[in-house]
Amino acid sequence: EADIYQTPRYLVIGTGKKITLECSQTMGHDKMYWYQQDPGMELHLIHYSYGVNSTEKGDLSSESTVSRIRTEHFPLTLESARPSHTSQYLCASSPRTGLRSGANVLTFGAGSRLTVL
Amino acid sequence: AQSVTQLGSHVSVSEGALVLLRCNYSSSVPPYLFWYVQYPNQGLQLLLKYTTGATLVKGINGFEAEFKKSETSFHLTKPSAHMSDAAEYFCAVSDPDYKLSFGAGTTVTVRA
């Protein structure tokens, strides 16, 4: 079944540790996104990619980095986690072609909830 | 720049009552508008979308939304709430590059 998977679902980690949040999709989507979600706040776009070897920063500045070496995989890395990074991170994807085919209808993963102590 | 404002962070309704969630948008181009729903411990799912054409859009689970350009609104309604409608609902607008800007969400609770 075509889907989008995020691991880990929950992570509690100490300050200064390096973490990678994994995101994989089996739908063959070209576009992938990372959103940050905090209670009562808008979802903020922190990274996006329109294809392999393409990555861009989103509207919200983030100390995280991303890579897109394979179409299906879009991991997010924090080199040194801090308590301010505590949040839920949502990965999403969408197909590439024009709006009429649903270019910006996003399919979301279940999220990775990160807690940094 | 595109932005969305959702009026009311929490809405409580009785089972069987009307659900009305308000969304106003700001867009520099003709907007594409979306409603997503998030159930506990899950990602967001598309409820419905407006791109062009008919301004009344029907979605899944009995929800519908009406695009009103003059009011820059895209309110979400359901005539009769069900317990399973308890969730968080997000309104979103697409920018010209097809990236979505989301509102802060409205949490719906349904009273038996």
C-alpha cells in the first residue's frame, strides 16, 4: 500500500545529541516537505525538496538540515539537539505535475514527536 | 504572501449539532484552499480542497466548505456532528509555488 512513513514516532534525547528523523514514501512523489508543529501554533514549513539533490529552506528558520539522495527518502538531521528543538515534526509529500492532478495535495506521515531534555 | 486565520482554537458541539469552523485567508493570487483533519497521534488527512469552479466544495465524512471571495473566507461545516468528528482541523492556502501555509488549527470536541 502506498504510504509515507516516519520513524521514530517518539524520541526523548539529551541535549547535544545528534538525531536523524527518517521519512520515506512509496508513492513515487517528487515533492517532499518537513513541517514543525507546536500546540496552538500554525504548522511551519522548515524544509522542502522538489526532487533528488534539491533541498530548500522553508518559511521558518531551523537549525536542522535535510538531504534528498533518493526520491523516496527525505531525512531530517539535528547535529546538536537542544530543548528548543522539542516539537512534533511532520513529513509530507505530493506529486510533481500540475495542480489539476493534485500537485499540492499533501500526504502526511504520522509525525515524529521529539523531546530534548 | 499567503496566510490563514482560523477563528477559535476550540469548538465544542453536541452530537447531532451543526459544526462550523471558520477560516479566513489572505492571498496575493487566486487562492487554492484546503481543509485537513488530524486525529490524535496521526498525521493530517485531506478533507476537501477548492481550486477553481464551484464555490461549494464537498469533502469526506459529510463535511463541506464554501469559498467566498468577497469575504476572503473558506468556512467548514457539517450539518450533524458525530463523536468520530472529534479531532483538530487545519485550514490551508497554497502559494503560487504550491507550498501550503496552514492556520493554527481548531480542536473540535463532541459532547454526547
